[in-house]
Amino acid sequence: MTLLLAAPASAAPAVPEDRCTVTDRRLLELSGLAVDAGGEIWAMSDGGSRVALYRLDPDTCAIVGTRTAALDPYDAEDLAIAPDGAFWVADTGDNDRARATVALLVLPPDGAPRVHRLTYPDGPHDAEAVLIGTDDVPVIVTKEVTGTAGVYRPVGPLAEPGPTPLMRAGSVGFPRSETRGGPIGSLGAFTVTGGATSTGREVVALRTYTDAWLYRVPPSGDVVAALQGTPVQVPLPDEPQGEAVAFLPDGTLLSGSETRGLDRGRLRGVPGAVEATLAAAPAEPTAAPPPPATPPEPAPDWLPAAIGGGIAVLLLGLAAGAMALHGRRRSRL
């Protein structure tokens, strides 16, 4: 296992352990995971015409509870829980990069759901990761295969329904990874597909199709600042289409994958992930992280790779390795 900081080998997280296989058709496109204050695991699919959150049996992946809201998302991609216990659904998918607004859909512990529309300052982006720190400010990380993802947060309090402008607060990239998995080959190691915040909000994670990258949050609680630090790499190999990540209260990292073809999605756990990150990373960033690696050029015989139930990845053979993702469009919220 690769550790990006000079730390004892004992600080490295364990390897992923299979917990259960997802067989319920409602979660064949598992895209978001979150764990509530009681340690209950909640999951979300990126399909459907309403918000539907499913509570899972941690031993069997069976659905044992449901929470819904009469909201019709355009392309919901990630799930988070705020400090007050509210569920935040990131309706931020935009494979065609054509949406005028994206949205955060909030299901509070009590009361009616809320819709917060958002606008990017630099044109549309596809995004599949949302992080919420102690300050309740959502941070959106975009999905890019060019090596560097954008980090965005609202310029002020969220309006309802808005839109509220976003500001680009930073960027994040990853070193080259030898981990294999996912539907788009080596480019998947650079593509952010989910995010999570630990129960104590002292560690945040971004995942790609191949790995999770864990960052220690500084005492200020600033998630954007955390993403400028040097992460701990947790390989998540051989997932068919890994897009979900969360933390259990004991510091275990949970990883979830969509079903792809005959390869069923699984829920896996990496014990000790939070503890390893706190042991390896300083409380405050002391140096800039290593520059992100340049994504590899696709092989000449690459063909469009089907992602999920209808998203296609078309590699365009340009010198910069640009890639456009085309996928199904859902009814607009």
C-alpha cells in the first residue's frame, strides 16, 4: 500500500475487506454513501425521478429502511450528512456540461426538504463529490480526467431556491496510481467520483475509480484548506465502478461500487483509515502537496466505455487528452 507521506508502515490503513454484495435493483447504480450519528449506513442510487435514500443492513447490504422526498433530481451523484443530521443530496451531475444550474437537495431531520440551486463562475462542470465540514458549508469537487479537479464553495449563505453563486476556492489532483479498476482504465485514477467526511469531521476523503485519498482537516475545520495538504492513499482495487465512499464512527472507510454488467457492486471496509490518516498527516499542512501526475494518453485501440446504464466515455485522441462524457439526461428538477 502506498503512503504519500514519510510515515511508519504501521500507520498505513488496512486493505479493503468485502462486507456484502449489493443485489437490490434499487441500488444497482450505487452512487452515494453516508453514515448517520447512530452508525446507520445510508445509500443512494444516481437514477430515478425522486430522491430516495436507503438504509442498509451492514452484513447483507439488504435495504431495511427508506427515506424519500418529492423532489425530482436532474442527476444526483453524492450523499452527505451535515453536523445537524440533515441529508444533503448532490444533484451536481452534468455529463454533457450543459446545465445552467446544479442543486443541493437537503432533507432535514424534521420539516420539509429544501432546494438550493447553484451556479459555477466559469461555466458548467460535472461533479460527483460533496464535502460538508463543521461550518455546514458544502464544498463541491468536480469530476475531471485531465488531472486536476476544481474545488468550489458558495460565495455566501445558500438561498432557497437560489441560485447562489459558487466561487472556485482551489483545485486538487493526485499522484499517479498503480491501482487498477473501474470502467475507464488508467484515466479512472484521476477521476473524482465521490467524497466523504469522517464522523468527527477531522478527516475528509475523495475517491476515484481506483483509490481513496484521505486528508486531515486542520483545527480551523476548513475543508478547502485540508484538500491542499498531502493525502494518504488507500487503494480500492478491482471495483467495477466505484463511486461511493463514507466513514463509520470507528474510523473504518466504507467503499461502494455500482453493478456493471455481471460484476455486482460490493460494500467494502478499510479498518483504521481515520486513525492512519491522523497518524500520518500533520495537524496543519507544512508543505505543498506533490503536483498531480499527468493522466496517461489513451491507447489507440480505446473504444467508448459504457458507464452505468447509459453514460459513455469517448476518448478524443487530442494532445491534451481531453475527454467528453456523454450520458443520459434525466428530467430537470
